Amino acid sequence: MNLLAIDTATEACSAAILLGDRLFERYEHAPREHNRLILPMIEGLLEESGLDAGDLDAVAFGCGPGSFTGVRIAAGVTQGIALGLDLPVVPVSTLAALSLDAMDSGRVDLAYACIDARMNEVYWGVYVRDPECGVRLMGEEIVKSASDVQGLLGGLGVGTGSGWTTYRDVLIERVGEGLINILPDRFPRAGAIAQLAAPVFERRGGLSVEQALPVYLRDNVARKPGGCP
């Protein structure tokens, strides 16, 4: 499988190519520079991996939640590439991508992913490691005040994402003894999106270009548990 993944949903901009079991990635923390960076990143990855654009099998992207503009950039670039190359798309939750990266870094099987949503709110999702999907959502992905989120009863996990920087004390109080470590200032990475998209694509294939849609949470029904991200 040759899979391209991109993410521009937060302050970070990244792209990755999963070539079999080899992962190539570009990552840069560059707020408001995503439009300038993302296409050169993709071109560089194609050159590094030795692939032509026509060798790609699918395009995955961080579909949100995240900044309104950033999520739209990722969806738009994905739609353009997929349409031009006649490729299927695989949307992946940015909170799921955050969780996988944190679990691998912290060597744990549970993550409390939290992105600062501004307006005194956070995007929140609790994920556990899953042998088939990579990670699996517990409960729902939500947007609400940090003082209203909940941990997972009996679960020991790591806190990750920009929300843990802005609302650290409040979130520690809400999660309580279930928290064993905090990885603040972490952002979704395209490498994690590629790893999560691969098993989804292998089992179910991708979606059509028209279905490569952003997830804002403020305007969408909360993402439900029960499947791969």
C-alpha cells in the first residue's frame, strides 16, 4: 500500500507517505503557514520515497476537529489530489492521531486527547489502544468547557494536546487519578494519520472525494464510538 496523509488542523503542518511498512514524514510547527508548506512537503516526500504521484493508492487527512481554516485546508488539498489522481480518501480524527502518538511515546494504552478550541472550550476525546484499528474511541468526541470533561473510570492514561497546556490544572482535576503523565504542546501528525488510515483502507477501502469533509464538532453531531477512527 502506498498511502499519502496530510494534516493542517492545528498549529502544526505535516505530511507523510506510508510505503508498505516504511513511513516518510515532514512536520513543522508553523501557524498560518500551512497553505505555503503543505504542497512542497508532499513533493519532497514523493521524491524521498521514490514514488510518483500515480503510484499512490489513497489519500488520508486529519478531518478535525481543529481550527476552522486548518481543517478546511486539509480537506481541500485532499479533495484536489484525490480528484486529480482518481483516488479514494480516508478521513481520520485528529484526536485519534494525537492519541496514537501519545500512546506510542508514553508506552500506555489510553490517552486523553485535548485540543484548545478557543472560546474557553476544548475538543476532547478518550481513546484506548486497539489491535485492529490502532486506537478506538471511548464515549464521544466533544467540544465543551474543560471543567465539564470526564476521564475514564478505572483507566490509567496520558494527557496529550494543546488543551493540556491551556487548561492543565482544570483537566488534572477532572481526570484525577487516571492520569499518569502529560504530554502538552503535542499536535496531530500525518504519520499517525497514515498509520490509522491504513487498516481502515485495507478493510473497507476509502471514501469518494465528495465525502472528504471536515469535522468541526461545533456544527456536527459528536463523533460516536464503535469503529476505527
